Amino acid sequence: MNFLRSIILLLLVCATTGFIARAQTFGNEWIDYSQSYYSIKIVEDGIYRIDSAALANAGVPVGSILSENFQLFGREKEIPLHVVDGGDSSIDGGDYILFYGQRNDGWLDSTLYLDPNTVGSPGMSLYNDTIHYFLTWNNSTNNLRYTVETDVDFASYTPATHFMSLVRSNFTNEYYEGQKISDLSSSFFVPGEGWGAGKYNGVPGGTTITPSLSNPFRYAGSDAPNGEFLALCVSTSNAPPPLGSTYNHHLRLRLGNSSTTIVDTVFAGYEQIKVETPIPASELGAYGTNFYFDIIDDLNVDTDYQSFTFYQLKYARQPHFGGSPKLQFSVRNSATESKTRLDIIAAAYSDPVVFVHGEMPRFIPFLPNGTSTHSMLIPNSSSGVEQNVVYSNQSQIPTVTLEAVNGNGTFTDYANLPGATDSALLMVYHKKLENAVVNYKSYRQSLAGGSYNVVAANAEELYHQFGGGIEKHINGIRRFAHYMDAISVQKPSGLFLMGKGIREANLNSFTSDGPGTRFDPSRFHQSLVPSFGHPSSDNAITAGLDGTYNWTPLMPTGRISARTETELQNYLEKVIEYEQEQDSTDIYDTPNKDWQKHVLHFAGGTNVQEQNNFQSTMNGLEQIITDSLVGADVTKVYKTDSNPLDPTVLQTVTDRIANGVSLMSYLGHASATSSGFEVNLDEPINWNNAGKYPVMLVNSCYNGNIFQLGNSKSEEFVQQAGYGAIAYIASVHLGEAYNLSVYSTELYRQFSRYNYGGTLGSQMQSTIRAMESTIGTPLMEATSEQMTLNGDPMLRLNWHTKPEIELLPERVSFEPNDINLLTDSIEML
């Protein structure tokens, strides 16, 4: 049968596509900073109650507030209220307020995707199921309310045969990253990325999966409208196609009693397939509908992995509640009458509440009408939109708990903080670290610390203001930074993230670090300040916001991955020591400054070819940093065979580190050694380099992965109190040697020539901009976004403003050695 007309979209999962141009909002437009706000946690869709006791317990001054003055905001818009106050305009005694709240799903996640129409699972959030709504009050008596309908003249209207019901299926079996090249994937959210069902391989022999698709109390009368089916599928492999072919996936979806094919397509690589199709009511089963997910093995490829991430069905349902005490559905305008009459069967009726949401929110009477039915009248929508209806018995309506925002009910008006619009340094922190953050802020505001205008923002408040009320949603930080940039006269100096972050997704890697935070409450709690995407990227938090560059962060960015106040305070003390050593008024002589000219280069490799290639790259970096403003003295430690390094060489390195070194760079494979290099180093606690902390640039896999539960090598070196490194730049994921080499070459140019004396954050920002402009490949994008700075982005690689010439007697000689009256010229050496 050919009755189904499908809309099929094959969306290439391409990491290099730019963000779709769309109007930008910051998420805080609903806030009036002169008002007080109290948060309410919403964990599932439904009607909620705010009673007088809940208001009083939260400290809301109910005695001085008219009930007309209350407002509620959720999902960044005003929410209608139904107020039961006995007619005296006050909430006291048994009075209460009702509202409809929605659990969190993918509504805000879509703004993070390169194309917001390609979310992998719109029914489920990438971050959190819980969302906060916010109660406030003003002086207006015209706030949004449900219009109370009173018409119960059921006899004047013809009963409708059906309403529309929506069933959705979300999955949490596996997280799909999208396009992969040599197991590298983009940190940006690409088409189809997100949670889905388990992946299935159609090779050999093909496979058919029959997902559950329920549609209880289906209505199939002659006037039944078509159902509406939506499915989102992804391919998760990229096996080489046979000679002469370009395809390596074959997908067929079948639907309905007749198992009608709604899509049959072959395609290549990593794609999202979006299928939208009508389905006649006669093709739906009485309570469930056949749905077949076929992977066809006819392309002669080694593997064909595919999965589905989301599907939904909207269908006509009999006006039968099935004994449920609460239900949600939708109604379409009556074609012949001004109102839709619904005679409901099996409503489990007990003091019901019915809200209707269209262009005008309404409170609808729902009353007994005969011995076995209960009826309601729903006015037609004036604009013709389908209206959503929410029904619940009073006994099913929970009473909420309220909590004052920031403990005092007041949101921080960041735009009006001192210095907020003048080159502000944005510090985003977790409240667990607050005391140490106060000290850090004080230092950065001081003359010794750079005299920055520091704006310190509690991440939890940012989720409320800029992140839709969703805890740990990265839009809280992303849109805050964008907002501060937009209002600034002089753009922000940098974004400094202060606190450990743990990835949300479950990603497999050789680190075997277990699940992410999304479905692990313990890890969710331990993730203090989140990052962006998977693999996680701090650079991507503000990437794509300036309208010109898609990869480049809007502002210099770095993080100190501290878990405790003690750890952050210890790091601050290292920063103070480090920057004291850079004092331009200090004595410029060999004992004080010579160590800052020293650089250590390490190269690994598992075979001769790799070793030669890695050494060639490091020699190129040496040429840049020696023949430049830095004028470095480079010590090379290169692996030339499979044997451990000579102990005397290692002792030389250990001595050099103890005497001081500005930069340590490595190119090679990650390893299980204490350094994480193929070239082993002693543990940082044994470096004996107090006050002479190097910046480390590590070109390998995973050594910079600060977004796992356990400590990375980056954290071990930087967060060692009193010793170790001051900053660590490395990839959080896999590294590809060529792209790491190109990236590091540009970063060295920034260190040494183009941005000598600039902050590490700005040097990395410029490097990413150059990589996007000149290379622009998916592998380079992954490299640029995933090279992460664990350290203060305002730090500077040791640099000097004074002449670096030191004349000492023992360093001066003359020619000729024998000078007499016959000597006509003297050369000073």
C-alpha cells in the first residue's frame, strides 16, 4: 500500500559546519533585578500547588503582597497562574496557587547544536531532568492568569469523537557523538548527537528491531485524522564501501498494520535520518502499532551499525482516560461549533482541575454528565492552533517547596557591577570553593595580580539566570559570557573557570573512567563547573558567538580543575609566586633570571620513523623559540630506541627542572609512567622547583583529560602544592600527531613572536583562530577545541620588558690578547 507520504531528511554529521544564524538571546530577559525571586524544582510534567504555608516557610512576605501581584516564570517565559484566594486578594489560611510545570527536556539543548533542528533526542535533556521555575511579585494586577470558563451547557454542543494523544520514546542506552575520523570526534553538537537505543549491526545477514510503539484507546472512526509519526535515527559506523560504491549503510523503516515502508535509503558515513510521515488511523493497532527498524545487508560492507534515538506518535484517541487520575492531550478546533465538547469515560474523577493552553490559557469546568461520563467544553482557538489540555485530580497535585534565589531572593545584576563593562575578568566558580575564590579575586584585582576588573559569578546562579533554570546546563556559562561581552565597552579579558568538571556523557576510552554525570548522581554532584560538548571542551563554551569564527572562543579561556578550597588556595599561592618572579622591577641578572630562558623539549615514538618525525617537529619548535624574542636555551631529551633513558640524562633533566625552566614541551604517545610521557619524569612533588614553575605543553592523547572523575596528568602536575607546573596545555581526548604539531607550531609563534608577553589564554585563542582560518579540517577542529588549558588563563609565559644583556668581568674578553702602543684596534668579545 502506498498511502504514506514521508518527509525524509538525511543530515550529514559534519563537524565543520558553522552555527545556523539565528536571533541571540541571553536567557535572562525575563528577570527584573529590582524584584525578589524564589525557585521551585519541577521534576515531571503536571499541575503543582503553592500554598500559604509554603510561601511563609520560604520567607515570602505574603502579608504585604496582593495575590494579583504574583508572577511565575519557567523556561524563560511567564507561566499562567490560577489563584484561589477566597476573593480577598491575599494568600492565607487554605488559599493556594496552581500552575502547570514541565520537566526539563531538550528545549534548551537545541540552541547548542550547529543546527538546532538536528537534536538527537528532543524529549530528553543532555544535562538534567529537573528544572527550576521562579516565583516573584510586582505591583501589577494584570499578570498572566488562567481565564476561568464557566460554560457547562453541554447539551448545546455535540460530543467530539476523539482528542489527540502524543506518545514519546526516549532512550539512554548509549551516547552517540556523531562523525568520527580515526576515533576523533567534534566537541560541537552535531546532527543526531545525543542519547539513543543500543546500536545494532546489520552485518551479516541483516537485522530487524521491533521497538515498542503504544497508542492506547486508538480511535479509528471515519472522521479520525491521520496520525503523525516522527523518528530520528543515526548511523554509528563508517566501514569502507566496496570498490565502485559510495554507500555503507542501508536503512528501511516500516510502520503500521500493513508494515508499509516509510523510508528505504542507502547512505554513507555518519548521518542523522529524520523521518516524518502521516499514518491513517486504520493502520494503527487498537493499543499498539507495528514499527520495524530494518538494517539491510546488501552493500557488501564489513559492518553497518545504526540506531534510533527518538520517536513519537500523535494519534486520535477515544475520549477515554483509562482510569487515570491525570492526563495530558490536545484538541483541535471544532469545524462546526464554537466549542469542543468532550464526554470522558473512566476519568477516575475526584475534584479535578483542567487547564487548557492555547493563545489564551483557560481554567475549564469538568463535571459529571450522566452516570458514567464527565464533560468539559473547550472554546475554539481564535488562531486555529491545537490546544494542549492538562487534567489532574486535586489529590495528584503536589505542593511545592520554595527557596530564595541566592539565599536572599535577589539575582545579581552583573551588568551593573563595578568594572563589569571594562575589560572584566570573568571568574565562574562553584560555591564550594567560595572562600578561596574571594582570595583569588582580591589578588587579581591588586596591582601585583594585574589590576583586573573581576566579575566573580557563582555557576549555580548562572544556571538560573542564563541556563533556563537547569542545573549544570552549559548555556548558563555560555550565555553569561556572551552577555558580558555584548554589554562591554572594552571586551572581557578572559573567562576563568574555577572548579572540577566531569563530562555528562558515557564515552568509551582507554582511560576506562566509567559513566558521565547524566545518570550518575554521585558524579553529577562532584562536577563543580561543567564544560561544553563531548569530548568536553572549555574552548567551545564561547565558540561561534562572535559571528565570524566558529571554532574560536569569544574570549581567552582557561580552568583550574580544583575540587576543594584548599586545592584552589594552594594553586593561588603558586600563581603569586610565579608572577612575583616576573616582576619587571626585579634585579635582572643570571642568578635571578637565567632560569626563565630555559626550555625542555621531549620527544617519544614507538619506532624509528615516529621518533624521527617527532624529533623533526620538536627541532622546528626549537628554532622558533630560540630565534625570537624569547631567545630560549633548549635542552633536548629525545627517545631514540625502546630502552629507558640513561639515568644520567634523567638526572640532568631533574636538575634542570629544580634550577628552573619556563616551558616543558612533549610530543609522543601517552603512557602509564608517572609523567604520562614515553620519556619518564619524576613525580612533581619531587621536583624541588618551588617558585620556578614551568608551563607544560603536552602533545599526546588523554594527558589533558581533566573531565574524568579521576585525576589526569594535567591535574597531578598543576595541582601539586608548592611544586610541579603552573599550567598544562594538552588534549582531553585522542591526539593526531600532524595536527598537534601544526597547532603547537602556531602556539610557539604566539609565545615567541606574534603575542610575546601575552596571556596564555589569548595566545591559545589566537592559535585556534589561525587554525580555523588556514587549516579548517575536522581533525584540526577537534585538536583546537580539545587542547585544554588547566591553569589561570591570565598567566604569561616568562617574558621580559628590559634588555637581556648582562656584562660581567668574567664574560668580557678582548682581542688581541696582547695590547700595546702598536695596536690600532681592539675588539670586545
